[in-house]
Amino acid sequence: MSKEIDALELTAPGQTRVARALLSVSDKSGIVDFARGLIALGVEIVSTGGTANELGAAGLPIRAISDFTGFPEIMDGRVKTLHPKLYAGLLALRDDSSHLEAARDNDVEWVDLVCVNLYPFEQTAAREGVEDHEVIEQIDIGGPSMIRAAAKNFGFAAVVTTPDSYDAVLTELGESDGRLCLATRERLAGAAFACVARYDAAIASWFAQKGGDFPELTVRAYEKVCDLPYGENPHQRAAFYAELGQPAHLLQSARQLGGRALSFNNILDLSAAKTVVAEFDDPACVIVKHNNPCGAAVARSASDAYAKALAGDPVSAFGGVICLNQRVDAVTAEAISQQFVEVICAPGYDADALAILAKKEKLRILDDSQDRQLGGSTVDLKAVVGGLLAQDRDGELEDRAAMEVVTERQPSEEEWAELLFSWRICKHVRSNAIVLSKDQATVGIGAGQMSRVDSVRIAIEKATGESSSASLEGVVLASDAFFPFADGPQVAIDAGVRAIIQPGGSMRDGEVIQAADAAGVTMVFTQRRHFRH
């Protein structure tokens, strides 16, 4: 077949009958059936490279792109579709007589539908040990150009970029005498531009990561994982998107075994909980409420860790998200079932434990036993009005060897272990953050206060409860930033705290150290703060 199928006459947008289609795909899922369906509708198939081989092997009649353009595929396929005859056939406005005249003068043949998906750049870049030249070779040139041309001219040239669209396109063509309505064409064009934007974003991100510095322009793409019932409040719409190009997202390895659909706030708190529990190798449990840990502990078993984490603030734990790094047994499940819990996430559940938890119909039970590392970008982005703030992610904690004991009294080894535990938790608490801990478990947390001394008072109130005479013997304090005055540490010292860890760096560090020395308190400076806003 050749130009005899082209009707070089004025045609209104949306009235073009699909008589010729160009098929060039990397993902060949369903392409043979799609081509067969088009041929059954009288459509001529033009194809390239591996796609032509696939269709030819299936016995389908195809026309090679080199026959269409009059120019061979060269340079190992790097150049095969970049030709003015193809782009004139895609971009012509068929309701413009001057475009039709140019087509006649230059022997242009119409291309009514383009089916293209792109080289597997993301999959190649994600391979362990892949060489740069292998990644670069997967940067598609002709594919995005064809997609953009057809999408721009969607009134006359339809574009299909995903196998998910094949059946719907064939159905509409069959029911409408080989035509696609303008609404369908526009929808396909929108999906096509999103496809190219995703592809370009992945490439730009790969180059930016190689550079190391913050680039002048940052381009990222996110793919919707699921719609959510609502946002932070019922009147707000919401959805969860995963950043493309990352090894895994928050929910990728988690299987939901029961309960309601996850909400916006559930996912937000789950992210915080998984980040905290990932700090520990020993059996650990964290309970998160409103994106702050309200209880965290390490112990000899999952059940002990949960009991200690809950004891840290049982009131705030009501309706929280629980995350453990150990498999849940029946003992742990029975204890958790006594509380109102929104979400529990753990790397597996014993059968009897799952049976116990499943009795709570609303409880969202997540099995995260696939042992997939969260990974994620090394850049932390925060949305502000009309833009983004970008910073390095606050990752590993500093080593004990880099810390300085600034008081006369040195910490005991037991105190060192407790100080380092509280410091790990403190990094994940909203600033201003104060963490009190004992026996590798939080006993009081003060979070998000404008005044650091207020955070100290709140943490003490959490630790002592109703009793103003309760002892904080053996309790240590961690502060995410320096104390600007001696009043904060003094409140803690007066309550019984005898070991403090903080970054240091205040103009009044001398006064703070003096207050500690006067009370026989040991104090460690970490030399690094961990604000979390």
C-alpha cells in the first residue's frame, strides 16, 4: 500500500479516519494483537526495527519505515524515524489548504496514528553495576519526537503510548468507522505529554545525581499509586504518588492484610514510624502520633519493645501507628489488640497473631516482610507556597567518637548507651525536641514547641504523670539543638535528670555547663544539631 490510501482533502479536527498507523515500541506487550486489530479495520501498518520483526514473525503485513521515508535505518537504529516526510505526515493541519498543498508538492503521506513507547531508560539506570554508556544508549530520541508531534496535532494524528490503551482504542475505532473523537484524542495527547515528561525527568534526574550539587533546574516525576479517602481533613482530596527513579516507595513492599484503606494521615505517620524503627537492629517498636514518636523502645523481644514503647506515653498512643522491626507473635498481638490502633506494620505475623489482630476490623495490618530497603532520594524536598525547599536528607547520626564530654563528670557506659538511644529518637521528633529515656525506652517527649524550655517541661510532665514528686533517677535527656540559656537544663536537673546530650554551640554554653557541673550532671556535646520542622 502507498499514497493511494491518503485523502489529501480538507478535514475537520476529529474527523480523520485512521488509515495508516506507525508502530514503534520497546515494550511489545500486546503489540501483535493491537496491530492485528488495526489491520482488521483496514489500517496500513508502518513499523521500525524490532517492532517490525515482531509483527513480521507473527505473519502480519507491515511496511518498513525505510520504505515510508525513502531513507534507511542507520547507525544501529539511532536514526530511523527522524525524517521530514514522517513529521510532515504527522504535523500537517488538514483543515489548512496551504498544508495540503505542501503535502502534495512534497509527496507527503499522512500518518493518522502513532503507537510508541520509549526505551527502558529507568529500568536500565536502576540496574546494579550498570555502566554510564549503557544508560545513555537508552535515551530515546525519535520516540519522544514522534509522540510530541502526534500529541501536538491530536486533532488529526492520534497517539498511543501504553498497552493499557490498546483495547479501548480498537473498540472506538471499530464502533466509529475508523475514527477517534476529539475527547479521546485529547485524553491520549495529555497522557502522551505526561509520558514524555516522565521520561525526560528521569533522564534529567540521572544526570543531576551524577553532578552531586543542587542543579539550577530540578525536574522530578511522580506516578500515582492510589487515591486516598481524603487528605488531612475530610474536605481535602488526596492521593499518594511515588517518585519515579527511586528503588522503592513507602508502600511498595507492604501488603495490607486487613482493615480499612490507608488514609493520608496514616501514610504520613507510617513514613515517620518506619524511618525511626530503621535506626535499630535489636528488636524495636515505635508508636507515632501526628507525625511524632510518642513512644519508642528497644528490648529483647517484640512484645517487650511494644510494652516499653506504650508505657512511655499510653495516653498519646491512642489511635497511633505502630511499627516494629520484628515478626509479631501471639503475645505481642494480644497486647496490641487491647489498644485502639490505626495501623500496625511489621515484617510478618504468626498465624495466631494475625487471627487475633484480624478481629479488629478497622485495624490496618501491613506485612512488610519483603525486606526491601526504602532507599529514596538523598535530597529532602519541602513544599512552600509556589515552590520547593531542597536540602540534603538528614541521614546517619554522628559517631560517639566525634562527641565531646564537656562536664567534669564522665558518663558511665550505661549512661552512654542511654544517651545515644535518646539521641537517635530525638532526630525524628519535631523541633523544638526534647526526649527523656530510661532503659532504652522513651519515658517523656516534648515536641514542636516554640520554646525549648516548654518542651523540657512537657517531656517531664509526660515522664512523671500526675506526681510532682516522681523521680527521674536514671533518666537521660536529649535535645535536638543547643540550649540558649541554662533554664532548660536546670528544669531537667531539678527534676532528677543526671545525663544530658545536646549539640552545643550556644553563646551561653559556659553557663549551661556550669549548671550541669554544679549538680554533678554529665553532659555530652554532639557538635551537630537535628532540627526537624
